[in-house]
Amino acid sequence: STLDRSSAASDVYKRQSPNTTILNSSVIAADTFKVGVGVTLYSSGDAYFAGIAKAQLFNSLSDIEFKENIQTVDSALDKVMSLRGVSFDWKDSKEPSFGVIAQELEQVLPELVYGESSKAVNYNGLVGILIESIKDMKQEIMSLNEEIQSLKQSINN
């Protein structure tokens, strides 16, 4: 399928700048649609891709201006210890991969799992928990090192 650039589809295709094209994705209906260099797709809803979406970089909105009720994750290490990292092969492509099982993650962190029949994982949401769990581990290591030093001193005295 090709993109119709006629006047009837003028709201579909418009040039914002010499290097950027904006496509109104709610109007595009095609079995295949190729996007080239300098094309930006904006969607006010969800976007679904079959297969692999590739880019040099995917950014996730994380600005404090869009957040409220910000709290440091409590018991992050306990949460991480309840998770299982897995290796697996995708059924369709037979490609090997690594990740988590959505249904298992949902038992520990339900806010990171989306969907009813086919579940999806917000892997970006794991980053904050992993950061805090590393900090928890560092605290445990420091505490154990202090205890070791104390025991060494008591043995030497």
C-alpha cells in the first residue's frame, strides 16, 4: 500500500520542516507501511507492531513535569528476588531472547503488565526497581564489611 498524498488526504501527510514529516496515524490503514528517514509518526493512542521494531534509540518520557506522587521504591531487592529472568525462543520466529514472563511479573509488579489475553511488559518500569535493588545490595555489602572489620578487630585484640 502507498501513502495517498492527495488533497483528500492532506491531513494525513504534511511537511513540518525540511527534515520531518508528520503522519496522522489514525488515518493510515494499510497491510504494510514503510517509513523512511526523516519521518516521525505521532499517535494519540497505542501503536502495535508485529515483529521487531528497530531504531538506534528509543526514548521514554520521564520528565518530572509529567509525574506526581513520586516515591522511592521500598523493598526493591525483595521485589527483584521474587522475579525470574528467563531465556526463551519466540514461537513465531524461533529467535532466542531474554526477559521475564508477564504472568510471573504480574504477581510481583502488576503495574508493569498490560493486556488481558496477550500480556505486554513495561521493561522500562523495571529500571527504577533494579537501581534501588542495587543500592539495597550495596548497603548490605557495606554492613557486612563493617561486621567483618569488627570481627577481625575482636580477633586481633
